[in-house]
Amino acid sequence: MRAVIQRSRAAQVTVDEQIVGQIDRGLVVLLGVEQGDTPADAQWMAEKVCGLRIFDDDRGKMNLDLADAGGSILAISQFTLLGDARKGRRPSFVSAADPATGNQLFDSFVGALRIHGVNVATGVFRADMQVTLVNDGPVTILLDSRKKF
């Protein structure tokens, strides 16, 4: 699994001009599910995202995690994170999980976040979504469950 995590002051996702998910302060997590990913990857990713100390404390240092900061998560499934553009000009998405597996593991990730007590809003799987956010910092972190060590 690959994730792009962006600290945000506010974010929302719309589908067909209707807001389907929104948060105030928190994280926007764009998540790509790769062939071979497992529920263990979803669990690891959720724990890692929840534990990231990327919110400022009262001294302006990034020492607080999501719970400490009182934030929420807007999680968006995004298979294009698995795009391979090393050759040619059109990215290849052959390493992305099939839609059924991608949806199942995305739901596992969201469920694991909720088990950690996080308020989670989501987009609509496989829909044409418009995501709007106010990137705070900006702070953007990349995670890959295959690069844990």
C-alpha cells in the first residue's frame, strides 16, 4: 500500500457536485492498494498514520499525533498512486490491485482507523471525485507498506 498523507486545516470530497465527505483539522490520506497487499498492510498503514507526530505542539514543534491534535481523517482511494511512469509518457497501472481487492483493503484500512477511535470521512470508491483541501504547513508524508524497514 502506498499513501500520501497531507496535514490539512479543512478538506472535502465531492461526487456529482454533492459533498460526500468532509473534515475540519486533520489528515487527508490518499491510499493506493497494490497487488499482493493484505489486511496486515491495511492494519500497519492505519497504525502508522494514526501515530504520525506531524501536528504542532504549543512550541511549534511537530510532536503531536492525530488524537493529540483532535483531528479527523478524509480517506480517499487512489489507485493512480501505483502508476509507473518510468517508460513512455502514459503511466502503467498494472501493479494496482483489482477493484474488488482494492475496495476490500481500503475498507479494512478505514475500519482499522475507526478502531483507533479516529473520525473518518471517505470518498466513493471508483467514483470521479473532486478533493479540496487546505494543506497545513504544507506537510506531506509518503508511506509505503513494502518499505517498512
